[in-house]
Amino acid sequence: MILLWILVLIIVYIKMIDPGKKRKHPVLNVKYYAHRGFHGEEGIPENSMAAFKKAKGSGYGIELDVQLTKDGVMVVHHDYDLKRTCGVNKKIADLTYRELCRYRLMGTRERIPRFVEVLREVDGKVPLLVELKMETCNRKLCKKVARALDQYKGLYCIECFHPYALYWFKKNRPEVIRGQLSEQFLKEKEYELRKEANVTADFYPSKGFTKVLNHPKILKCFHNCFLFFRRALWLSGILGLRQIIVLTNPNPTFSFNL
């Protein structure tokens, strides 16, 4: 009986991440993205306008992170707080955009940019890999990012660790390429590099099920399943997964994209 349930769960899980009809899109042909922009040189911190300009000038696609300030402004920043990047123990969600502008990145003159500013700067010259930073089912972030990208003429795809973002885009912007991010949780000490798996774009739960997915242990379980699919390359091929490389200074991070 237990084996039967395990089999049923495996089938249901594969069905959930099944990309369905394999789509062709120019953004899927892009192999290299500069992770948080092309940063690392003096005066060029991650997720800054300087890093994005350098990536654009070098011809690399750009991976970036989008989240909301207290007053609902979309800004580009990876961490939810400013401790690592600005030396301030404050969360972005607790600050208005005007308050956020007081701080500079990594001791440079660069500030945290707005998402719309980055879109104007890139201007479709290179593809964008847009990660939505959300810890819960943040519909507001999904709507704002979607509306901003509706006006953008360049190539882009979206990704997120939280499956709800994929569900929302599947329902409201089905033409947009989507990626489910996952991370290694089981053997973190064995890895020197943080490895992310940008897995199938058609992983989307039912509306009621999204509440369950907010639980950290549930998300961790799904992420470890994604890690299994990443390692099982033959199964990845069956599911239509494609490998991309995100250039993370000084070493690359390997990802999968549909």
C-alpha cells in the first residue's frame, strides 16, 4: 500500500512539473547570463546600474532580483535586508523608496535601482532573467512586474523560488517563459558554490494548494525533488529541461531552464 502511494505521488509530482507542449522561444537559446549583473570590479557592486551597463556592454544576458519597498516600488536587490550590501540592519519591505535612496551599495556611489530604470537602461539590448523575490503568495509583486514587462520590448523570462509566482504567470501571462528555482538543501556543506536549478516553467499548483506551499518544510521538499531531476540528466531530457549558465563572479552557477 505504501509503495502504491509513493508511486501515485511520483506520478502526480511529475505531472505537476510537466512542461506540456515544448515551446520555442528566442530567450531559451541564450546560454550565458551575468548573475546580478557583471559585478566584482572596484566600484561595480551586484545588482547596480553599473553592473547592468557592463553586462550589456559585454553582450551578456542579465539575471536580476526584484522586490517591493514599503510603498510598493519595484527595486532590484537580492537580499531582503540591507545588512550585507549596505551595512544597515533594515528590511527593504520596511522602507519607502525615498528612505532606501539614502543608502549606497558596498561602499560605492551606486544606489539600489528601480526595476523600471533597469528596463530603460537595458532597452532590449540583451535578454533578462528576472527573479521575483517573494516569501509568500505576493500577488502585488507579480502584477507590478508583469505590467512593467508588458511595456518592455526586449527578451525576458521570469523565475522564482516560490511556485506561486509561476502559477500566477501561468494563469495571467501564459505566453511568458517561466522557471522554477530550486536549491541544494540536503548536503550544503559539500558544495563550495551555491547551486541553483532553474527547472521546468510549467510547475503550478491549484489555488488552494498555494497556501500549503508557503510552509518552509514543504518548499524544501519540493526543492530537493527538483535537485533530483537536475542530477538525473536522462529524466531532465525527457521533461524537456535545458541547461543555462549564470556567470557568478568569480565562478559560474549552473541552472536549468525550460
